[in-house]
Amino acid sequence: MRKNIVAGNWKMNKTHAEATALANDVVGSNYAHEVQLIMFPPAVYVSEISKIAASSNVAVGIQNSSQHESGAYTGELSTSMIKSVGANYVLVGHSERREYFNEQNDVCAAKVDQILKAELTPIYCCGEVLEEREASNHFNLVQSQIEEGVFHLSADDILKCVIAYEPVWAIGTGVTASSDQAQEMHKFIRTLLVDKYGIDVANDISILYGGSCKPSNAKELFANADVDGGLIGGASLNASDFIAIANSF
Ligand code: PEP
């Protein structure tokens, strides 16, 4: 049975004092424990925030990892390092990584492999920019992101992944995909998974929505059959908003 997940991507925000305060607030909050909460702080705080979350049900992840195992890659973090400081989840293919750091599907696929090798959980992000939706190319685009990023995996390995659909035009813009648009794309992704891996596998994979999700729209988005939670940017920077979203199932 797939999990409901609410994950907060803090991006490049928060001082050390602010980040540890936010983590303590999230960990100390009341929320429905059948929801898996995950915090994605900036990498430099992951070790400390993993300790803050250690005795709670809140998990910690990292926003990026290297596609290489180890070696001369200045500034990069390997999945074994990430695991050794207590993180369990890794974001892959976030649209900001794709846009500003030129990460293509093949690099994302190599990252997914390293993440799984370290027994961590990838949250693989996909989603179209506005021009692609306006040109009615959004299904093709998402299909190629999924096929090239994760369809090399075995059924056992895809079951260890989470997928996040994040229409780029909705990220940080205040414009949310409508509930129908979200469900339509989530169903499309689920159908791709059914066709490739069969219904039982497809039904066990969580597909999160991301893009200006907030307390006021989370309930409607999460009510959809194929929306299993959210990847939250801006609203995850405030513990009470983040928890209100977690309590929206
Ligand atoms: C994100 O960057 O993953 C995101 C969903 O951001 P926001 O919620 O701010 O749109």
C-alpha cells in the first residue's frame, strides 16, 4: 500500500538558527502519523537536523546528490556520505536542477542508481514548463522524463522510488495546477507505471504533487485518487503551514 507523503523542500533558505528552529517546530508538531513527513534542509544542516528528527517519525532528506560514487568531484556529495549523516531521501531532477544546473534525464537516471545503491529513497521530479503545456506537449515531455529517468529500473527498484509531478509553471509562482489538471497528469503517470510494471507495482508507488501547494488548496489536491501527497517549497518554510498541509488528507 502506497504512503501519503508531505515533503518540504527548503531550497537555499534559512540560517543555521532558523533551520534548526524550523526542524524543532516540525518535529514537535501534532500531525496525523500515517502521513510520512520529510524535511529537505540545505545540505550543510542535514547532519544536525537528522539528529533533531531522530526520535520522531519525521524523516530527513537532501536536495541533491552526486551521480558519482566518490572521487575528484569538488563540491559534490556522495550518497554514502548522505546516508552516513542520517538522511533517508534524496530529491532528483528538481526543475531548478534541470534548469540552472543543466541536469538531463541521463544524469538523473545515474543519480537514481547511486541513491538506490546506498539504500536511500529517491524522489524523482518531473514536470513541464508553460510553453510545453500550451503546445499540448506536456504528456510527451513527462513521459520521456519518466522513461529516461526511472524506467531502466527493475520492478523491485521502482518500488523503492517516489515520483513528484511538479509543473514548472506552478513552482514558486502562486499559480497552482487545478485539482483536475493534477489528477489528469498523476493518472497518466500511474498508467505509464501500469504499462511498464503492472498494476500491483504501479499502485504501490506514491506520486506527489508540487507547485504552490499550500494549506488552502492541499485538501482539494490530495483528495484526488492518484495524488498521494505533496512536495512543498515556499509553504514548508513555516512549520504551521507545513503541518496544516500534512493534516489535509
Ligand atoms: C518546489 O520547488 O518543489 C515547489 C513545489 O515549490 P513551491 O511550493 O514554492 O511552488
